[in-house]
Amino acid sequence: MSEESVAQQGGGVAQPKGLLQQMEELMAALNADLSALDADLQSAGGVARHAAREDNEAG
């Protein structure tokens, strides 16, 4: 069953999304995921650098 037929079965309240709108929503979701991943990697990199610096100072 296509998305259009599912939307029509629901009483016709929801309009089927155009391809451009779907792509924009997917790109926005991808951008949010990549931003969250970048923040996680930045914080993890900061912790790893701090630990390496402490090891160098102790040695």
C-alpha cells in the first residue's frame, strides 16, 4: 500500500506529502542527528585529550 492510499483511508484528513517536503524533512532530521553526533564526538574528544594530557604529565 502506498502512503497516498494510507492517507486516503484515514478519512482524507492528512494530505500526502510532496517529494520535496519529504526530502526537506529527511534533511532536517539528518542535520539534527549529525549535530548531535558532532557534539558527542567533541565532548568525547575533549575527555580523551584531557586523559592523555594527564598521562603525559604523570609520566
